[in-house]
Amino acid sequence: MATEAASFPPFPLSLKVSESRYWVRFSSLITLWKRQLPWIHLMLFLFNLSSASSMTTTSYASQISYRDNCNSVVPESTPRGLKLFHGDFLRVQNGYYIGGDRILGQNSQSSSFNFSKAVTFQTRNVYQTDAPGVLQVAGNLDFRGPSMYYLGNSTVGRSLYGRLRHRAPRFPVRKGGANLKLKGFWSASTGRLCMVGSGLSYSKKEGKFLEISAVFKLNYPENSTILTTLVNGTLESLDTIGSLKYFETISILAFSQSNYEYSLIYKEIVNGCSTANGGQQKLSLSLQSNKGVCSVLRRPANVFELEYRADCNAEATTCTPLVRSVGFLPGYISFGGLRCSDQKMRLLLVFSNTSYMGYNPPLDPSRTLVGEGAWDGEKNQLCVVACRILNFTDSLAGASVGDCSIRLNLRFPALLSIRDGSTVVGQIWSNATVNDTGYFDRIIFQAPEDRAPAVPGIKYEYTMMGGIRKLCVIKAVKNKGKKYPDGYSYDMKFDMSVKNDLGQLAWGYATPLSVGDQFYQSSRSFIPVFDQEGAAAEVSIHNHSRLLNISYKISFTIPPEFKFGARVLSSTITRIKISAEGIYDSETGSLCMVGCRSFVLNHKISAKNDSFDCEIFINVQFPSIDAKIGSHVKGTIKSTREKSDPLYFKSLEVSSSAIYAVQAEESLWRMDLEITMVLISNTLACVFIGLQILYVKKHLDIVPFISLVMLVILTLGHMIPLLLNFEALFMAGRNQQNILLGSGGWLEVNEVIVRVVTMVAFLLQFRILQLAWSTRWSDGCHKGLWTAEIKALYVTLPLYLLGGLIAWFVHWKNYYSKAPMIRNQLVTNYQQHYLWGDMRSCAGLVLDGFLLPQILFNLFCNSKEKALAPSFYFGTTAVRLLPHAYDLYRAQKYVRNFDVSYIYASHGVDFYSTAWDFIIPCGGMVFAIIIYIQQRFGGRCMLPSKFRESVVYEKVPVVSSQ
């Protein structure tokens, strides 16, 4: 029996952070924080599902009669109690199903992303019985629904640091599905399984879990061949029709995991596994067995690009090997269901229109071929015989394997070059004649050219270095103190924007393929070349010479009607790919290359003279490592042809914001520091408020002289962040999408701590407000104080409204008046400045000047009572003004237009600039000094003598209730 293929968890994929602390990705700011509570809900959901299913099995499943529902399929027998090793027995992995939309959900037409439906069956216990060949089986049946919901914001860029390419606005998580615990019997002679049981399914309509009961029937022979490798079955509801728990019959189709007998591949190998490669197999790597091939095909990114002839379309019957049209021309193929042994393998060929198909895609019969293969050592290629899945209808009961005229081969080139950069190449064709049903034209497939080599022994050959010396100018080193990225480091990879002469923008990436004799690999930076036997060659120390040979893969996606040279690219051209090689100067940061350009025509092959052009010059300048974050990688892509040449194009400008590993480490350190400062600031706020409460407890007679307007402002300042999404506490703006992951797992812990501390500060502040309000309201002798309070409100409220109107006007002037010009300039990366952010900044300014209402209150009532403890008004002022002092320090080291992942001193909740960072602290300290003077000499002590009145509100003794 073949060894079991490696299995992987279904989507959503977990984010993987390398052991290097600064191998991180920028995504939406503090995504871990934003996702905490939804993930807790998800965990609780899974826990409840599991625990409830367990209770259901013990309580309700035992009441379902096996004899009434299954005895006609496999007669009930008495178990002997001898437990057998189950392993892969009757296993169903990522099977396909139809039906059950009522309890399992259905694909959303409005969503651009839907999961593939999948079903899994795993045996828990297997027992012998008194009947020969009959086994008692207990197992779990799990359905994964196609629907999904979102958790938090997530954008994933191709490169490591900060060059964002927005995709799905949120992180998708699967919803829908059901889990059942079943028990029944399987007959070896008939291969039939029948089980009864119950489980839970979440009803979206009812908004709760429903306990469903069902009978599960499956045809699962003990042995199989390629023609009998499919297993099918049904799940039927045992609840009454019309009840909330009832569901229509679900049909299931899966790939057999039982003992498999190879029947076709040996004959194909003997016949020579016909191929059109000619003598190319001599240039392919030699492998000793299937072992290396299986490891490659099992990789998470084992998706290969298909190329068709130019006139192919979705409806052409001679373009696709699929048995019927799926509404699109598949652009990708992956290998699933792998079961490998030393000399052979069985597999599924899965076609899709997306490069993401998961680790182990489900068996969708409309997109899947069933095959068996072996490594042909003479021709150094993998040879596969594939069959279509036929006769599948809405019930899947009649699905069978047939029409095994499809062939596939796959090889690993021994040499990569600028013209041939794919590490895996192959083709699919039909053995049938042109007039036969099921015939299709040959299809080429290959690994994406930016993928690192997966097989030992591959080497890169620099073939165009002769012309490099003429085009590249070696610059003299002017500033010897500056350092530039190491040519072997991850810093050489970057996302980029590409702008043509009309200002139209395209977005893409540039990834090194090799430096010298070493290949690039995203998870381990550069890897050494291996020898032909698969053993790692002796790793030499990096050649730290000034000039390094380097090769790149550059790709950028173009918008419709993008002008490239003398032509406007049609909608069928989706990408421009450039393979380049040249020289990198590690002492000046200059990258000079020649390249070959090709168009990606929606997975169709175009004429070489129209698509391929190797007369391209690329020049890129990297900023120095010690440059401020936000410095740009800049460069040009030029054609060296004559202007009259049809393939000539005007220069393209390349730009990318650069952040290096050392800068990322500094940013992580800054984020850690800012988190700590948030905690310290909130803790100090609690301390100063607590000191004020103690002060009030000792001097209850001064409570009425505290401004209620000031207390309301401070209370709202602590309350609003608790009421709003946690994003309002840490995010500078609702449109920011950057995240710096890798700070460790304590981000979620700090979220809880900050929330708790903020809650404590709010409760303490609310207590002071309650004391001041109740004391003044209960005592009728303070009417004059109420008059002073109202006067202070009449002065402050217009000031706050005026500030809001000014913020709205500035927002309108900066955005609405510039928006038409921005659209005309086709600037697609313009970020809207939200009015909400301006209002939040105004609110932050009000909090900075929280003492203004108290100053006005003292002025109108001419009070000289020491209503506020010096520790409170000086301490709280320092807490409010410290972020501005920190922002001045931060501005010296970080560029604001890029490094926007602010946690402390967030630009979205206050005014921050060099001017504001000076004005606000000075104003805050002036307010604190005025309070000190007023409480010592009277509220109007700083006014001219003619404006001072002798009316002073005297203290009234207050009897403590304690």
C-alpha cells in the first residue's frame, strides 16, 4: 500500500513568521489586536460544536435504530469487542458533495471569495463482529460549507516590508457546515457501509445550532484500481419533512484511500510515455525515484501555470481536458490526493482559475482528473496517465472513472537562464485522434518563474553578461561611510509601482532568482547550489566582492488601456513579465541589468516576435541602509531599440518605498516601546485621578468648586475609546493598512491590560464627576456656582464648535477641492483623509486643554479655593503632553508618510507636527500654571484691578456621610 500523502490544514492559512524576528509582513495595523475577540468567538463556537456533538452522540444517537434504517444494507451483527487498528480505513479526505444547502450553506453570489465545499470522514473505532467480513465502525463525518465571514482587516503583499497591494479587505473564515458522530457496520464482501448518528449544524436562518439525525451510506470497496478509485455515498435526514432539522439528501464523492493496484502506468512506461520534448530530456535533472517528485508536488505552493494556443476560449471543446465546460478557461493546475511509493504514485489533477487552491483541494468532478504516474529514469521525467470522471449528475451516484486517454509529463530543467527560468515544466495532451470525442490540443504548464528551485542540482547560467559591461557604468564610491543592502540578503526583494510617460500606474514586484551561484528562497533567503546526487555542496562564504552577478524576476500587473510603447495593451494582456540578469554594486547600491520581456495573455501563447523582447535595460538604485524609513528604491526600465522599431517603448519609472531588515527591527523596538508608554501613561492617569479622589475625601468642602464641564470632558476621554472599536485606541486612521508582525505574542495580552487600565481610569474619573455633581446639586446654596458653570460652558462650547468647523473646512479644502485633479492625474494610490479623523484630532486638542473650563469657572466665580490637587492638574497635564514630546523625538528618526503604525502619540487622535508639538505643551503648561495662581490668589488675580470684583463664593461646611 502506498505511503500516505502529507495532509495540511484547510484555509484560512495561519500567518507564518520566521525565526528571524524581523522577517515580518505589513498588513492592516495591529491585525492581531483586531482579530482577538472574533477568534475567541470562533474558538468558543468550535468548542461548543465539539462538546455538543459529543453529548448528542451519547444521548440521542443511541436512540436511533440501526436495524430500521440500515439492516437492508449491511445486516447488524454483534461486536466481539476486539478493537482493530483503523488508520486509513474507510477514510474520506476532502471529498466533494452536493445538496444540503439548508444546513450547510451555499455559495454567495455577492462575494468575490468562496471556499470549496469539502467533506471528511475519519474512523474512530473499528471492531470485529460475529459475522465474517463485517466490521463495526464508529467515526466522525465533517462537512465544510462554502460560505464565509470576515475577521479583521488583512492585506498580504508579495514582499516583506511595507509595499502594500490591497486584496481582500478582511481575513476570511469559513462558516457553515456540520459535524456528525456515527456508528454502523461495513461489509468487506460488498464494500458497503451504513451508519446512523447525529450531530450539530448551525442554522443561519434560526441563528442557533440544530441537532440533526441522519443515516450515512457509502460504497467503499476494500481494494481499488484507477477505474474503481471513486467512492460515493449519501447522507439522508431522519427528521420529519418540514421540520427545522430536516435537510435534503446530500450526495458524496471521494477518492479511495484503500489498497490500490496500479493498472495503467506500467504499460505507458513500456510504450515510452510519448512526448514532444525531443532531446530536451538530456537537459533535465535525473532523480532516482518518485521521492523527490512527491516532495515537490506536495509543497503548499504546488500550483502551475497553464498556457494554451492563442485561439482558445472557455467554450472550445478542444482546449481543455475537462469533461464539460466550467465557464472559464482554467489558468492553473495543481496535484492533490498524492499517494506515493518508491516507484509510482496516484494523484488528482485539479484545474482552477485561481492560483490559490489550498493544500489539498476537494474532489470536484467537473475540474478534476484521476491519474497514476511513475518516474521515467531514462527520460528524466514524470509520466502520468489520467482519466476523466464521467456520468456525474446532480446525485453523484453514477460518477465513474473512464476515458483514460490523457497523458502528462513533468521534468526539472538542469539549467535556468534568462530565457527559460521555470524550475518545473511539463505538458498535457490527449492520445486520442483529432476526430475522437475528448480530444484536446497540447497544453503546456510550468512553475511560476519567481519560484525558488525545489529540486537539488538546478543551476543558473548567465548568458547575457557580455553586453552588461557596455551598458553599466561602475560608479566611484563617494560616501564610504554609507552601507547598502548585501546582495545575498532579503533586502534585495521589493514591491514596486511602474509609471509610464502618461502617468498611468501599474503595480508589481521584483524578486531575485540567483546571486552568483546561489538561488533565492523566501523562507531562508539564499540557498546554496546542490550537487546532482542531492547532497548539499560545500557552502562557501558569501563572495563579498563589490560586484555581484545577479538575476531577477520582475512582474507587474497592468490596468486596462495601459499604454506600453506605441501600442495600448488590450484587456487580454494582464501582466508584463521581465527576466533580467546583470551586476549589483554592493558599495553604491546600484543594480544594472538587461532583461527579456514577455506579455501574459490570459494564459494563452502568443507569437514570440510579438511578446518576447530581450533588448531592455534596467537600472535600479537602492537607498543606503542608514537612510530614513521612507526613502525610495528608484529606477528605470528602458528599451535599447530604435524609436522606429515596433517593439520600442518609452522609459518606465520604477519606485518603491524601502524598509530594510535593520529598519524593521528598529520599528519593532519602537512599537514595543510605544506599547509600554501607553501602559505607563494610562497607569499614571489612574494614579493622578486616585490622588485627586483622596484629596477630595479630605476636603469635601471644595468639591463644588470643581468644574463639571472639565470633569465631563475627562470622563468622555476615557469612555469613548472603550465604547468604540479597539481600532479607535491604537489606529491613526480607518484607512491604514500596515501591520508589523513579529513583535511576539504579547500584543493580545497588552490589549487586555490597556482596556482594563482604561476602564479603571474611567471609573475613577466618573467617581469624581459623581461626587461633584451630587454635592452641588444637593446643596441649594451653590446657585452662583451654577451660574459660573453655565457662563464657562457658554464660552467653551462655541470655541469647540468653531474648532470643529475649522477642521471641516480644512478637510473640505484639502480633499474635495483636490479630488478632481487627483482623478485626472490617474493617481490610484491616493488615500482619502477622513473627516472623522479630523474630528478625532479636534477632540484630542480639547483633551489637551482640559483645564480651560476650570480656568473660566474660577474666573467667573472668582474662586481661590484649592479645588484641584497639584498632583492632579500637573500630573494629568504631563500625561497629555508627553506624547507630543515623544513625537518630536520620533520625527527625527522616522518619516511619517510611511511609518504610520503609531500606537502611542497616534496622529489620528490629536494634532501632531513640529509646530503643534511645541504649541500644545506650552499651552498645557500655561494652563496648569494659571490654575496654580488662581487657587492661590483668586480666579481673577491676573485681570486688571478694575475688572476684579469683591464677590467671592464662600465655602459651606459639608457633613460627610461616612
